[in-house]
Amino acid sequence: MVDPRYHIRVNPEDVGEFVIVVGDRGRVERVAKYFSDAKKVGDNREYLTYTGYVKGKKVSVMSTGMGAPAMAIGIEELATTNAKVVIRVGTTGAFQKELKLGDSIIVTGAVRLDGTTSQYIMPEYPAIADFRVVSALVRAAELVKNRYHVGIVASTDSYYGRNFDPERHSHMEKLLVKAGVLAVEMEIGALYVVGGIKGLKTGAVLTVREELSEDGYIQAGPKFEEGLEKSIQIAVKAIEILIEGGVGS
């Protein structure tokens, strides 16, 4: 029989009911510092996992690497542990000009432009967050006091695809912008679809890493790093709010 946690390599009891997922392994300890008594409980491939405590509840943070396939594997295997609520903290490129470097985006849903989720279920199945998680993230953003937006993003498999076929991507992006899509990233569609199928409550808070200007994109820098730290704080504060509200128990 295949090990149900073959890739993430954690014991089920070592994972908390609340899990923050990040793409970059380097951000795991950056999140874990907000936990009490945080310890490494898993480390394999792109999946580095730390577990500690928030308000007396066991809470974990796990990296998933880049893209929908890696996210889907991570969520499939997390669903065999104690995990009940999964919140992504990630980065994104703005589609809308009002989004500025370091702003947080609380994601209600995703346009499924990836290939992974279509292998699970028909494209009409929506990639949407749990409303209780979204509500907690919004309340947390107000408390943390970072500028934030709420709405949908596009989840794509291709980071550099627009370089290969700029005309095709330009047409698609114009449609998405016209439809009010806030930004683009690579994992939330898989998190919301696979999480929904597996009965997990999901949500996400992204930080704008690429701001759209008249001359193209402005990337990263101190404002982004400050905003990313705020987004991490928003996710942790949202977990506190969910714990107090009895969600996940």
C-alpha cells in the first residue's frame, strides 16, 4: 500500500488542525516564529513542515513549492492528517492598477487556468474559499492594519508563458482585468478545488509582489517585504479568530 504521506513525510498527529501553506521553504520559519514552541516535524522534497501552538491549539506551517501539482499533492496528503483548515500565504502579480506593492489580497475564489484541477473535476466546479475563513482573514487584516483587497485571482501553471506568446496572453489578461480579476498566481485554484473535494476549509492571503505601472511591473523591494510580513500576521491572527470561534474543532 502506498504511504498516504509519501511526499510530505509527517506523522498525522504531528500536524495541527490549522495549517498555513507557503510556496517558499524559506518562509516556513518566518511563519513559525509566530507559534509557541515551534519544531520541525517533516522535511522532504519541497515539503518542509513546522508545528507549534497558537492559543493552545496545535498549528502547522508547510511549504508546497511552486505550482498546482505540488500544491495538490500537499493538500491530498495533509487531508490524511489532523488538518481541518488550510490557509495559503503567498505572493502575486497585480492585474489591477489600484493594487500596490505590499498590499494584501484576501482571495474569495480563483479562475482555474491550471491543468491539475481539470484532472480532478469538470471546469464548472468552482475554486472558492470557505466563507468563515475569508471572514476571519478580513477581520484579521483590519486588526493588523495592512491595506487589503478582497476578490478573485487567476491561478495559472505558466510563470513565463507570456514571454513565449505575448499576444495570446495579452488578450487573455485584458479579459481577466475587464472581469475584475485582481491578480495572478499559481496555487490557489488547486488549494481551493482539492481542499473542497477533501472537505478542508480553505482560504488565502496574498501579498502584491509585482505592481502594475504605466511602464510595466515594479517588483519586490522593502514595501513588498513589509507587506509579506503583514500578510503572515494576518494569517496567524485569522487562525486565532477561528480558534476563538470554534472553527476547526
